[in-house]
Amino acid sequence: MRAVVCAVVLFTVVGCVASTSKGVQTAQAQTTAGPADGEKLFERRCGGCHSLDKDKEGPRLRGVYGRKAGSVPGFDYSASLKSSAVVWDGPTLDTWLTDTDSLVKGNNMEFSVRSKEEREAIITFLKSAAGR
Ligand code: HEC
């Protein structure tokens, strides 16, 4: 019985080490590992309402990093976002994705991302999509 438990534990440990080193290799192979994760998260979390180059329920987001809030021509923003003085950068995007109302009260985006890691990955992706 003890031997079986040991074998299972050993197998799990070996399995873990093997998959961890595989993860590291993958991350090293693609230098864009961060943005790649962010891209997937962006598609999964934001893609229902946003795309990089097309306005949907939300405005197109390529170049949003560094852009003044509410400034995509022709997009029907809330009055509050349009008239805000926010410029999108790391800290403003992080606050927005944590709780949009805490940054701009009365905006039209009802969505948030709980995980700090996910917010960071998405922001890194938006930054790289803006060529920054
Ligand atoms: C349920 C739909 C929906 C989802 C999901 C959503 N958004 Fe939005 N987003 C909107 C809407 C609508 C606006 C416009 C808000 C306004 O006019 O007040 C907006 C606006 C924005 C803006 C401001 C853009 C500008 O031009 O000023 C940013 C940045 C943004 N969203 C990022 C994101 C990110 C990143 C995600 C995913 C983590 C996301 N949004 C998910 C609907 C959504």
C-alpha cells in the first residue's frame, strides 16, 4: 500500500516537473509569451464587445493605450466617458477594468476583470497592440 502511495506521489511530482519545464520552454521559445496570453484573454473576456479594429458594442481598442478616453470618431460613447479627462495608460486601464464606475461614473461598460494577473496581461497586450 505504501509503495503504491509513493509511486503515485512520485509520478505526480515527476509529472509536475515535466510540465513546468515544458511551460518554461514554451515561454522562452516565444518571446511574446505575455502578449500572447493577453491576446487570448482579450478575446475571451473582451471579444464579445470589443475588437481591435472594429467597433462593436464597445469601441475598437487598437491604439487605446495612450489615447484619450471617448475619442474614437463615430462611436456612440456615454456622455460621461466622452467628457472625462482620462487618458488610457497602465494605471487608468487597471482601475477601469477593476471597476469602471470608480474611474468614470455613469459610463456604459458593465464589465470587470477580478484577477490582477489577467488585467495585467490584457493591458500588456493592449499596450503592444498600440505599438508601445
Ligand atoms: C458587455 C460589453 C463589454 C465588455 C465585455 C467589455 N467592454 Fe469595454 N466597453 C464597452 C462599452 C459599451 C464601452 C463604451 C463605454 C462608454 O461609452 O461609457 C467600452 C469602453 C471601453 C474602453 C474605453 C475606450 C475608449 O475609447 O475610451 C476600454 C479601454 C475598454 N472598454 C476596455 C475593455 C476591455 C480591456 C475589456 C475586456 C477585459 C472590455 N472592455 C470588456 C463594453 C464592453
